[in-house]
Amino acid sequence: MQKTEKFKSKDDVQYIVGANVRKVCKEKKINMMEFAEEIDISYEYLRHIVSLGGKKSLSFYSMYKIAKILGVSMDELCEGIFEEN
């Protein structure tokens, strides 16, 4: 297998996903406290996910629940990860 591209850092991926979640929530005027309850994570943890620093990562299952509740695809939450720098 030939390595053809450099991977983004974990921090970059967390930032991109968090920013995409934040953007969709803002567009849909979603209350973050209620949203955290719906996806069964603490409000503090959600704040860290969507913060500008992207300080927390998401499990695949949490990402799935977020996408399902927001009514978007997981691809939309990952938009920008696979673009070249």
C-alpha cells in the first residue's frame, strides 16, 4: 500500500467536526442543553466538542447520534476533513 497523502492531525479532525456540529446547531437554532440531553452527553462535554479549540473528540456512535438527531449525514459532519490543506 502506497502512502499518497498526509493525514490531518487528530486535533484538526476534532476541530472540523466540532465546527460542523456547531454550524448545523446554529442554523437549526438548536438549544445546546436540550441537544446534549438528547444525545446523552453532558452539556459541558458538548461545549468542549463544539468549542473553537475542539478540545474533545467524539466516538463513532456519538457522531452517529448527533447526525441522526440533527438530520444530517455523517459526511456533512466530516465536511472539510478530506480536503487538501
